[in-house]
Amino acid sequence: MPARPQLLSLGDRVRYEGREHTVAALHGTSVRLVDDTQAASVVLLGHLLASEGFTVLSTSLSRPPLPEAGVLEGLPEEAVQRAEWWRRHLTELLTGRPDGDTNGPVRAEYDPTVHSLRQRELAKVAELRDCGEAVGLSTLRRMRSRFENEGVAGLVDGRLRKPATGTSRADPRVVEAIVKVAGSRTDEPTVSAQVLRRRVERLLAAEHGAGVVRMPSRAAFYRLLEAVSAGQHLFGSARTRRSLGKQPKRMFGQLNSARPGEVMEIDSTPLDVMVIQDDGTVDRCELTGLIDLATRTLAAVVLRPSTKAVDAALLLARAMTPEPVRPGWSDALRMSRSVLPYASLLSLDERLDKAAAVPVIVPETVVSDHGKAFISDNFRNACRHLGISFQPAHPDTPTDRPHIERTLGSVSTMFAQYVAGYTGRSAEMRGKDPSAQAAWSIHELQELLQEWIVIWQARPHDGLRDPLMPDRPLSPNEKYAALVSAAGYVPVALSPEEYIQLMPREWRVIHRSGPRGRARSRRPDTGGLQDTRHRPSERRGVGHRTPQQGGHAQRPRQHPPGRPPRRPVARRRRGLHRAAVRPGHPAHPQPGRADQRPGLQPRRLPHGGG
């Protein structure tokens, strides 16, 4: 560490804007500088000291180098004592006072105001020779220069300061070849170290000639390979190795959000739960979620057999509308019982009177990957209609949206594992024939997930901290209540008409008893068909536009009576009816078991509770 000047006085040499100058005059906060061509300039002192590259080249008075904490830790005791010995003598040489004592007397032979630097160096060499230390003038100058530039660390033997590595004594050409071979394995299958050894041999022969570079022994090669490939997961899972290879080659940053909805992230992932689909088959479904970065609020989630653009668009609408309390939910899950600013929000939207404790968040910016559902025109048009900025992440860069990745992982570990039909996160962790176990329907699982999200909102989150109370984690609802007060506004939920406009459109014939006939996705040329909207993830009903009123009317979704559901695949294969899931069934987990979390016990939901 270079010595810092104590004073900037007349005659000092400084480097400013890449050139050397002499301080010719000082007047208040102004400094007059003269360069080697005798060109003069006047600079403000604050600008001079803060300018890039400013250095005091020579000065009569200087402070000793600032001590570096822990710079001598881990070194041999003899090396530490030798560095301290040099520090005391060099400090006396530079300041004239023993050990840098600013209040002590200045030794006459080392007074910087009387003797030049060379005279003081010669006096110090003579003093050390009289004490039995044979130190030459060149050695003293070299140690003084290192002390001024690096501080105490420069007084330690350079061989001791170098960190010990597993490649320090190896042939650099061998190390370079190992680095190339190990770096090329990111997208390749996992092989043994012996295969890599053969490839290194061939690479050295191709670059330097056969037999020119001597290969280390097998044990030494394995040690080199382990040192070079540390952290690359070279002999582990290829999937992990590819994921590590996608990380940026720089230090991770952090995107901060100051208000709810400023930045939100959306993503989809398969849910490790077997569910009964609408056609009666048993299979896994996809989970699509939208999370707010500032509050870690799961603003909306949807379960579908496969994610489509309309599901992603509806996710935006669900985040901007109140989540109603379902029949059978505890009163503790109501917004009126939570820490959310219920009174302020209720004055803006009366629908919050029966809303669950999940805040309404209006997205400003949505970050997503390059999935087809998110880069589609349907999703982009929905963002444009709602005034949302759409920001795609970099390709194959999950670190651009880490919060939604981690949150969807929490859904798997904190929700899916406690649900009947859980399959495990990979094939090696999967049970025997998971499709033969009891399962929820996809709509029932959606209701359970909505209830779990309300519980999630009241759970302390380690990523949410108050700067004044950093030891206490906040829940998403607590963070929302704090930020929405500081933001100075409260969100206004979508109106029912705006919400229906985001639903997928179908053209149907509307009778007195409800919609009939096969749906059409395009506008028909013949009359008699009306514009209908429906939400695929729920069973609440179908909305259709009435020409007389110009709006939409809602009718309950009706199923043809007397038609039995399609026989599931599991029933044809194993003879076990999956669609019933009756309480008391041997494959059905009974409510109240010890391994069931509160609020997640399997139960028969009301048919109209969607």
C-alpha cells in the first residue's frame, strides 16, 4: 500500500491527468500546477484529490502506510518478526521518529527537513552495520520501495506470500493442456480421469510434438486435474456441469427492487405430482408462477397439463385481481386478519372484503426466459395492454431470474412433497409405480396450492430483511405493507370486464340453459355464435358477451349429465379407479396423519368451490 501524503505543500511533485506537475502555489481551495513545459493551470483542490490517477510523487512529509488487517496471519513467526523489524527501521528512515511516534523527538540523523533521502539511507546502513546487520544500500532501497507501495506485506519474503496451489511446480504446458481439456467437457458426457489423461497426451503431442513434453505420473496427473477442475463438477452429474457452465464469468450482482411490482419474474416448471387430468388420465402437470422481487410474493400460480400463452397472460390478470377466500378456509387466511393495509385497500376495492391474505400487485416489468408461452404474441400483447414492460432474459442464463427459480423449488419441497401423488424430483428418487397411488384432480390440487400460497405469505423469508432490524426476517405480507407505505400508492385491481378480456376467446351458441356446441377459436362467418371467454385452470363458468349490454355475463360451466368420465390409463392397466379418490380408500392418505402439514390435509373440496 503506498504511503499517503500528510500535507500537500509547495514544491511537491504530483501526477495529474497523466502528466507530472509541481505545486507552485496554494490559495484557499485552489492549487496552481506547473508541468515540465512550464504550462500553468489552476485546479480546485477537491477536484485534484478526487481525479483518477492522482498521485503524490515526492513530498517532504508523509504518513506511514496504513496497516492491513490480517496481512501477516498464517505466516511463520520468524517471517512476521522480520517484517516488523524492517517496518520499525523504515518508518524511522522516512519520518525521523522511531516506530512512527508523531509526538516523539526526531532523531537528528534522520530528520527529513535537514537531510536528504540518500543521506538518511546511508545513515541507516551504517547504523545497521554497527548492530551486526549487514544490509547493503540497494537492499535498503528495495525494501523501502516495497514498504511505500505495498505496506507491511511488501516486507515479507515473496516466496511465503504466494498462495500454495496444486499447479505451482508442474510444467506450465501440461497445466495449460489440462485446462483446455477440462474446459471442453461442459456439454460432454461424464468420463473417467484416465480418458482425460489420454486426451491431454494427444493434445500435447499435437501442439509440441511427440515426446517433447513429459507427462507427469498418474498420481501427479490426478492431483493436477483435481486442482484445475475444482468447482467444475467434472466427474459428477453432467446436468450440474452444464448448469455451472452457464454461470457468468464474473462476480454475481444483485437487482434491488424498491416497490411492489417494479420487477417481477415468471417461469414454468413440471410439478413432481401425479394429478388426474380433465380427460381422466393420470400424469404430471406444469406449474407456472409469477413472483414479485421486492416482496417475494407469489402473486399468481396456475397448474395446467402444459403451459400455453393464454395461461401466462391470465397469470398477469390474476396478480392484479383479489384472490377470494374459498369455502372451508380458516378465517385466519382472510386479508382482514393479516398485516396487509386492509383498510386502505378496501376503500379502493370492495371486493377485498372477502379476499384472502395475498396482496394485489400491478406489474411494471416482467422478466421471463425464452419459452414459447412467454415470447408469444399473445403474452406480449397482454403486457402491452396492461402497460407492462416485457424483458426477456439472456438465453440459457437462469441467473437472470434466480428468484422465481428458487421459489418454484420451494413449492416442490414445501408443498408437493406433502401431497398425495408426489413422484420425487428425479428418476432415482421416484417410488415404484407412482401412477398407481392416490391422486388429486388438477383442479383440486390448484385449490390446495392457492391455500398454501396464503400460508406462504405469512411465513418469514430469509431474503426479506429490514435494514434497521437485519436479524429478523420478514414475511412477504410484512414486506409488502412496509414498501407500499413507502411507495406512496396502492394498486388498483382490474375490473371484472378487464379481467374477462384477457381470457381465451371461443365462439359458441348461447341457449337459455347455457353455451352449447363445439367451441371455435376463430370468428365464424355465419351468425348465431357469440363471443365467450373461459379460464382453463378453473371450473367457475363461462363468460359470454351480450350485444344488448356490451359486457359479459357469466354462466356456470355445465357438463353433459349421465356421461361417465373417460376411463383413466391407470384403471385399464392396474384396475384401480383413479378418478374416485374416496376417503377410506386404501390408497388414499387419511386426513390428520402426522406427516401432513397444517392446511394441506387431503380433503374433499366442494364442487363449486373453485
